[in-house]
Amino acid sequence: MIARPAASPRQSAAPSAGSAPAVRPDRRLAILLAAERLFAQHGYHAVSIRQIAQAAGVPLALVGYYFGPKHELFHAIFEHWQGTAQARLERLDAALHAPQPERSLERVVEAFVRPVLAQRASEEGEYYAQLVARELGFQTPEATRVLTDYFDPLANRFIEALMAVRPGHGRALAAWAYQFALGALLHHISDIRVGRLSGGLDTPNDPNAAPLLIRFLCAGIDAVMPVLPDGRPPPA
């Protein structure tokens, strides 16, 4: 999926000439980040536009001026993060055209994982990770729209990449492999228990865990979609 430009203020909602507030990127971003944090902490349906305006320190009407209704603000949060999706696709394209085909699966998995971990390591990315883990598992109109617009095209590219680096296996198996890998990645970026479970030896979102996660995913995908000898049919 190609990253889209950041959504512009809703001009149709602007007040009449002479009374419209000036477009200030700092206030627009403040609203976006406040909404992201509150949705991540409390859930989309538990948060009001008034609460978002208060958290952002802006007048209530300004939220509607910049974003329109609440579901459009929710959608704009994912639009804001499309740079990460673009980075994943760029790495994926490079992985599929690089030498050493025996490392193709590893490179595809790195393209799948590393931009997300870099995003998660940022202060803002922590709330986004919580939001994705909390909201996109529910079958709501808001979540379905986000998945369809932003995540399904990306998923299809990675599924096709898995089929390319593991020829002979069908799309059904590649889709399962993708979903299993996605589950592990989402759990890792939203997990807070590993410190307790490791007796304090591990830290949530530790960058040093990235190679472990990549090896884990590669091993799982390789078990589901092994390299097939020429002429051998894929397993049933």
C-alpha cells in the first residue's frame, strides 16, 4: 500500500469568512495525538469528542473543524502512521530483489517486523501500538474500515511475498502463515507481562528481542511453508 498524504482539514466544516480559525499544524497534531492516547487507554466508544478537545487543550469546535465526526478522527490516526507502512513496503521490495535467495524469507520477515519495532520504540508509537492491539480486533464499522483501507493491502503484499519466496505453496497456506506471524508481532509490541514472566530479566519492547522475534517467525513460517524440492507437490 502506498502512503497517502496527511488528511487536510475539512473545509466544508469551516466557519464563514472572517471567523474561521487559522490552520495550525500544532493544534491539529495535538488533537490527533490526544485522540490516539485516549482511544488506546479507554477504547474508541468510551471517549467523547469533548474529552479529546480537553486533552488537546483546544476548543471543542476545533476538533470538528479539523476532522469532522469522531469516526473520521479515528481513521485519521491510521492515516498519520502510513509512513511506517511505506517503509515496510520499501524493505519488502528490496528483500524480493536482493541476492542470496536462501535469505529471502529472513529478509521478508525483517521487512515485516523492523519498521514496526522502530515505530513502537518512539514515545508516540507506544499509544499507537496499544490502539492497534485494543481496537482492531473488534468487528466494528470503524475497525473494519481501517483494516480494509490500510492493513488489508499491506497484508496482501506480504502474503504474495511469502508465496514468492516459498514457491509451490498456495495462497491459503500463505494467509495462515501471515496471520500467525501477525499475531506474534502484535502481541510483542503490546505486551507488558514479559518482565514479570522472566523474573525481571526481560523488558517489554526490548530492541534486543528483535532478532529473536525474527528467528521465531522465520522458523514458524518455514515449518508451515517449507522449501519444496522441484517437482514435489506441497503437503496437504
